[in-house]
Amino acid sequence: MRVKRGITDTSKPGGFCKDQCTFDGALRILEQRKSIDFNAIYAGKVSLETYYGCEDVLKEAVESPDYLCPPQLKGEAKKEFFLRRLDEI
């Protein structure tokens, strides 16, 4: 239903694909979750393609004093909980 939102005649081609792209990206992240440094992904808010091309730069950003760690990754206990939840999903 969300794909056709805002379209008055839903029988015609077209739609809003942002949700589908977001879902596809989430699945790709879940598939590769064991090899991703989530702090680095959040540091740059980048795609997986960009992440794999510039991991070193992103890891430097994480070490910067200006880096704001997301709440779910603050501390090892929270990070482990977050990763376990991804495994459940």
C-alpha cells in the first residue's frame, strides 16, 4: 500500500520506491552484519559500497573527539545486545 501512496489511480504504473530501497538496503546490511563495523557505518552514514571502499577513513572518524556514538552502540553490553537482536531478525 505504501508503494502506491499519493497516487489517485493505483491501477496505473508508478509508485514511491523509497520504502523498497530502504528495505533492500536493510536486508543487505543484515546479510553482511558479521563483517560490518557499525560505528564506522554510522560515522559516515554511507552505503555499503562506500563503506567497503573507505573503511580506514571511516574508522578514523570514529576515533575523532567529534564522533557521536549512536545510543545502541555505546558500551560493549549495548553493542552486544544490538548485534544479538540483528541475529534474531
